[in-house]
Amino acid sequence: MPGVDALEPSDIDRFVEALLFIADGPAALEDLAKALEVEIEQIEQSVSRLTEAMTDRGLHIIRTGSKVQMVTSPDACAAVERYLGVSESAKLSPAALETLAIIAYRQPITRAQIDSIRGVNSDGVIRTLMAKSLIAPVGRLAQAGRPVLLGTTVEFLQYFGIRSLDELPDLPELPDLSEDDLEATA
């Protein structure tokens, strides 16, 4: 590989694309910078260029915080699923989708808060979503009992073919809960 001074932006783009292609999960920007012996800012610029260049391609790049990953684009998912023989059992139930939507829009959120919004016990659905790595514990609520707070994962973004939570559509149907309501259901 050429020395740091010899790397042009197009070289960095090619190398970042190759590293993201072979990575088995999200890659930290810092790790990419170390591997290419460049500054993180150069990696961020490269990721921006690649993201824009891949808009109409079969692969996209998603960024979550300081990590990036190459994923299948949403419009290619059906073809990939057919090729891989993904079964209907891999699909999410209506209850799982409802729970996942609540978590995505209200995160971080506790199980009790989810149950309050849904009106039913969500323990089984939450276990299923955790087993599929679509949600994960993201902390604890700072109040009595310190209940676990749940949030979405990079796998959630991949599953729905989005790059960030900012791409979620607005859902006015979800009731706004006041701080008092949230504390009472935690």
C-alpha cells in the first residue's frame, strides 16, 4: 500500500469500500483509519462519498455513531432473500413489529413502558426481538429498581434497510407520554 502522503481520496475510497465489504460487522471509523494509516476525517469524507455514490446500487453504507457497515439496499432485499432461501419464519409477527416500532420511536424505553403503550405483556416479543439482535439493552433508568432500557441495534437498521433512525417515518399515532407517565410505568 502506498504511503500515507501518496493516498488520494479515490484510493481511500477503494480501500474503505474493500474493508467494509470483507468486514463481518460494523467497522469503527478509528479502526479503518488505523488500517489505512490516515486521519479519521479522511475516513469520514470517504464514507460520505461512498454513501452518495452507492445510492442507486445493490449495496449501501449505513452509519451508526462511529461505526459504518456495508449492507444490502432495501430494493435488493427480496432478491437476496429468494437467493438465500430465507423462510417466512424469519419475518416478524405483527406483535413484534408493533413492539419494535415502539422501541424505535421511544428509545431508550423500559419493558413496563412498552407494556403500557401496547396494553399487553410484551416479554415474549421482546425476547424474540433480542434473539434476532434487533434490540438490545442500552442502559438502566435512574430510578428505583433501575429497570433496563431497551434500544435498537445496527441489525435493526439493516433489517429495515435504513442508514439511521432519522430515516424512520413520522408516526403521529403513538401517544406522547409525559415524564410523569414514563416514570409511573417504569
